[in-house]
Amino acid sequence: MKWSSLVAGLVSSVALAQSPETLEAARLHKPEAQVLLQAELKACEASACPQAGRMALLAATLALSEGQAAEARRLLEAHPAPPLLEAFHAYYRGQALFYSGEPAQAAQAFALAVKKAPPSLAPRAKARLAEALLKAGKTAQAAPVLELAATQTPSAELLYQRALVRGAKGASEGARADLRAVALRYPTHPYADEALTQLELLNPPAWLTLDEHMRRARTLLDSGQASRALAELEKATVHRPAETPLERARLALARAQVLFALSRTEEAEKALAEARKGPPAAAAEAELLVARRALRANKNDQARELMAALDRAFPQEAAGEEGGFFAGWLDLQAGRFAEAVKAFSLYEQRYPRSRRRDEGLWFRALALLRLERYAEAREALGQLVSGAPKSNLVPQARYWIARSQELGGASAALTVPAYEAVVTTAPASFYALLASERLRALGRALPAAFPSPPRPLIVPRPPELELAVALGEAGLFADAAEEVESRVSRIRSAEQALPFAHALLQMGEYGHAHAVAARYLWGRAFGARSPDALAAFYPRAFASAVEAAATRHEVEPYLVWAIMRRESTFRPDVASAADARGLMQLIPPTGIAIAERLAEPPPNPADLFAPDLNIRYGAWYLSQLMKRFAHPVLAAAAYNAGPKAALKWAQEKGTLPLDLFIEEIPFRETRGYVKQVVADLYLYRSFYGQGAPLPPLAMTVPAPAVEGVGF
């Protein structure tokens, strides 16, 4: 699902025939949107208002989404195309004609759309033109369109259709290549099975290899289709049996993974046992699967033994390297710090070119810090900084070098410059915040991470955005978003990016502005510390909704923005693989639970994409987390990993100083999440707090309340 937030900046400034309520209903695909729009269109027609064509275009797209092709055709043929939107009018008219059973007329409409289409629409229009020509029996006309479209923007549909045309023209090798591409690149697409059937009908048949069947099975399993993955593996040896011991072991391992996903544990264990007896390349992966299953079952001591055994038995395999790393990591998590130092030292010796070398050095240093062997910890941290200068672990290495000096009794003359260097070299990082707190405790003035706060620029709207604005005014939000993304993709320099990003900010397109800044303005924002670039990285997005919700639920607006920045980068349309939705990434069950606490009707899942509601629910939830956990670090951890996990960590390791507590959060994702959110919270406070002194970050972990929000 994908749409734009352009309406946020338009409804207030443009007189629209559609009401804001109707536009929002259309954006969220609410059932009442079509009824509301039909009533408004009827009133517009009765008064001969000039916006009837624009309203009819939106009404037609809604009718198409409901399968009402004839109604969509009627609407589009009864009203002229709105200004700037002729290509989209022709495209949706082509859709209506195609699904009304008129492929020849649809092809004419799609041809007009192709002729007038901007780059954001052209690939779709070409694809539909080719499909309509094929459906109309005009294969010769479809062929050149398909050749170009499938080459420029390959998709399962275009490649499959091109394969059929190539086959009809006798280009069997080209057809075979396209069918294999569909089957292997898009195994979850309906055309993939059709492609396999067509491959088997060739003379001679084009059977997939064992590797190709297993690749398809992995993709199906990753997409949650374990039953289809098992069927794929069962087909793998029908025409080409597994002949070598390695092939048989790899196939057994793949079967084990699929069977575990299907909860057919006994069969999975048998397949896994077979894989473990195979050649080293397969046996190592099988042993790693055994160790990971123990880890997921919270059998950490068993997992540690298995990981270490894997390292010893298979040092030449990638799985053996994983075992060596996780053996040390499990020692660290269990508080066996001396053993962790030994394990990571051995890991560095055995795998000097590991992609995880910087992490290994860091975790060895962390274990040494916990053992209060500060000089040795600094040596490991120094190796990290000098050996991996581009690693994202460098700011924390620099902080802990300074912190270990202080813990070891070094004078302020040594530690203060080291802390100041962290602030100046990584100003937006969590470690700049920690270093500032250490300087505060030493009674030193804090260096300014950024000399000036973000400064929005007032710029004229670039002509390149006029079409996106027109699409947003018409309620074609998905098309508007694609048009903006198309224009963004053609930016080539910071000089182009800066005014474009600020134009997007003025339009309420905070997510697109942030994306432009992340691609082109990073150095300007965090190297040159330019306030105009910072404005796109740290906007006060949806300010009215955030400030109202923060006031109502007694939570800092800065914390809401910090969470929003990490969760969605200010994109109201984003949805995660776990079905978390909108700016604050709320899953539907959480939305329902919050509505119940607020004595409101349960929201439909689509409602969670509405910025006002999503922000209001997210602010309420944050306020409850702060009431229970009383510290932004714990609240952020709970927002990411859940209150139960945050409570467990606070109870087990809450006696540690805050900096060590965060480093020992066991989930890598949550560690990074907490660091960014808390750093952003303090940056938002400093940028928009109107010069108020920043409150200190409490460097001890408070005991959470026993009662409180638990979902």
C-alpha cells in the first residue's frame, strides 16, 4: 500500500471541490469514500463547477478498485480530463475499457497515455498497452512495446508476456530466458507457476536445476509459504536427482528448515540428521541450524557449546566463523567476561578478515571493561578505530576510550579533550550525548554539537512538482507519491537537493524531504553543520497534531518526533513486514488496545495510516511507557521490544550505569533503536527548546513500576 501525504499541505491552501473528509476517506480506502464522492460530484455537476473532471477521475479510480469497470468508464467518458492530468485520465480510461472487455479500445487509450505520460507513469502505461494489444490479438504490434517495456522495467507480468510473444515469433531462446527469469526472480507471483508449466512444454523441456528449485523454495519459505516451499523441494529431484553427497545433504537441510516451519518436528529432525552427516559445506550449515534453534529456545548454555563446537570443527566454513562469534557473544551475555575475552581473542586470531572484525573487537573491549581491565580495553578499542575507521562503531569506541580513562583514574586534562572530541566528531550520535553528560559531571562547559538550529528555507515550488500537486489535489495519492519519487530519483547534486527538499517540507512531504536529505545532504548537515540541511533531517513534522497529542497525553513532543523519525522517517504511508502502520508504526492489535483504553471505537486497520489518529495513539502509548519506566532509554526499549522485555532487562541489569546497561541490551536492533531515539530526543530538545537548558540524562536506570502498560 502506498500513497502520498500531499493533501496535508494542500487542503489548507487550495479550494477543493472534494471536501477534506472525502479526500481523507479516499486516501485511507474507507468504504464510505465512494458514496461521499458521488454525492459531491453530483452537487458539482448540478452547479457546473469547474472541478467536475477532477472529481470524476478520482471517482473512477475508486470504482475500479471496487471492480466496477463499467461505472469507471461512464465517469471518465462523461467528463473531460483535468488540466495536467490528461495522461492519467487516458490511463484509467484504458483500465476501465480493458476490464469492460474492450481490449482494442483500451489499447488506444493506453497509447494516448504513453504519448502524454510523465516518467512516473510511462512504465505502467507501456505495460498495459502491451497487455491490451495482446488481448486484442495484435501480437505484432505488442512485440516492440513489450521488448522495450520488459527491458526498461522488468516485471513478472512483462517478462511472461514477452516470453509468449517471443515464442509465437519463433524466438525460443529468448522465450526460454524470460520464462526462467519469471520462475526464478518472482517465485511467489502467480505467473511463476505458469512460467514453469510453459518451460516444461518446450521441446525439449527446460527443467530447473536442483539449485534453482532450492532457491525458489527459500524465497517461498521466507515469504511465509512453507507448504509451497515443501512442494517445490519435492519437485526438485523428479527430473534431476541429487547425485552427489553435497547435493543430497543440502537438499536434506532445506527440507529440515521447511519442515520445522510447518511444525513437523520429527520429520525435520530426521532430515537434519541426514544433513549433519554430509560434506563439510552442508554439515556446517546444519550444525549452525541446530545451534540457532537452541538459542531461540533460550537454551543458552547448550547453544554456547554447540557454537564453540561448530567453530572447532569447521573453521574453513562461514558457519564455523558464525559459531566462533556467537560463542563469545553468549559468554558475554551470561556474564562470563573472562571467557568472553578469550573467545573473542581466539575469534580475531582465527578469522582476521571477518566482516565482523569490528564487532569482535568491540565485544572483547566490552568484556574487558566489565572486568575493569581498562588499559587492555583501550588497546582493543584503539585497534577498532585504526583498523576500521569507517565502521559505525567508531563513535562508541572513542567514547569508551575516554570513559575507560576516567574509570581508570586519569586526570580531567586527559579525559575532557577526549570527550569533547566525541561531541565534535559525531555530533548527532548517542555517544555525543553521553560524552556531554560526562563533561557536565566534570563541571565543564558543553561544546555545541550544532552551532545553529535547523532553519527552514522559504523557496518557490519547483515546476517539477506541479504534476504531483495536481495529482494530490485530485486525490490520486498513490500516483502523486510515485511522481514525487520519480522526480527525487533524478536529483544529482546537493545544490539541486537543498531547494527541492525545502519545497517538499513546505508541502508537508516530510518523508520525501528526509529521503532527499539522506541521499544528498548528509555532509552538509553533519559535516558542515549547515542549519538549512538539518531542517530536512529534523523537521517538526505534522506539528499541530504532534503538539496537540503531546499536550493532551502529557508527553514531550520531542519524544514523539524522535520515535517517529526512527519508526517511519515521517512517512504516513509506510507499513512493515509485521503490519506495523503509519508514522508511529502501530500494529492493528495495539491500535485496538489503545482505543479501548481511550474509550473509543476500535479503528479499522486502514485508519492507522491517518496521521492525526496514529500520532494521537502513539503519543498516548509513549506517555504510558514513560509513566511506567520513567526514563527515555527504557521507554524507547519498551516501544521497540515490548514492555515485558524492557522490564526484564531493567530487573536483571538495572544496577549497571546507563551506558553499560544499553551496551548489554541483548537485541542488536533494540540497542541501535534506543541509541538513535534518545540522541534524537536531545537534539530535538536543543533545536526547538527555545534556548531552555537541556535536562541532564539520568545515568542510572530507575526501577520500573510494577503496574502499567503491558502491551
